[in-house]
Amino acid sequence: MYWKKSLIYLFILGIMAMLMIAAQADISAEQKLVKVGKNVTIHGILKIHEGVYTLFSDTVNVNLILAPEEYLEKHGAVLADRDTLTVTGFYSDLQMLVTTIREGSKTTIIRCDLGTPYVITNDQKTYASIPATCIGTTLCSQNCPTKAITMVKSKAITDPSKCISCGICESGNGKNFKGCPTKSVHQLK
């Protein structure tokens, strides 16, 4: 009898492991950069050519992955060719997923320190977790109907392009999932 329970337990663990692996395989290029990149700060001169933003510093030239221009303009970060910037973000293979832009005394935050974009497109409100209180239960990612939530460094990260603002991650599905147990998920304004 004991071996049957053990076998069932191992079978359930195997299914859970396969689901977690499948969820991790479906992450965006930006989330991959968060996983493999180093969080660094680079100071340099911005060059814009055919929609590509490149920061030239004394040591490296790096292509910047920013937010849409509308978001930057709305938050006072109007970038022009030859601007002197200090950017912070995840750097790997000569590209950087930018989290913060500093131009003079003006600072614009694009993403949290785990890569979650603060970008909201088409007036849609997306959800995000608070990294400091997220304990990595994976419940939100398991219950997200569009697979918009993945786990990066044991923290829930939402892809706003996949988020449909259903709120299941925050308040549950009305059935077996009651929402984030630590109340780490909130809707971005």
C-alpha cells in the first residue's frame, strides 16, 4: 500500500516538473536577457539610427531595448541623437534591457529591477508582482490563462503583451485558486 502512495506522489511530482519546464520554455527574449544578463550601469552618448538606439561608452557599444516612444514621452524621457545618458539594466551580448534611464537630473524608470515592464499599451492595465514580497509559489503562473506570467529568479514576471487584465493572478479564479497568497500582485496604474 505504501509503495502505491509513493508511486502516485512521484507521478504527480513528475507532472508538476514537466509543467514548470514547459512554462519556462515559453519565455520572451526580454525575459531570457533578464535570466542570463548582468545588471549593470553604463554611461555614454546615444546614437539613434533607423529606430535602433545604441549607447556608445568608453568601453562598449550597446543596443538598448527601451519602452515604446509614447511611454518615454509621457514620462518625460524624450531621447535625441547625441544625448548623454546613464542607463541601468540587464546586459548580455552587446544589448541591454533597460530598467532606468538617467539624463542629467531626470530619471525615468521603465522596468522594475527584475525586468517587469512598467509599460502599458492600448490603455490596458497590466498586472505585476512586487519582487520584495513575492515568494515564488508559481500559483499565479500556473493559473494565468494566457501564460503571461513566468518565473525569473524565483519571482513572478508578467509579460504585458500577453496580459489580458483578467485579474486572476491577484484575486483568483473563483474556484480553487484564491489569488496570490502574499498579496504581491497588483494592477499597474
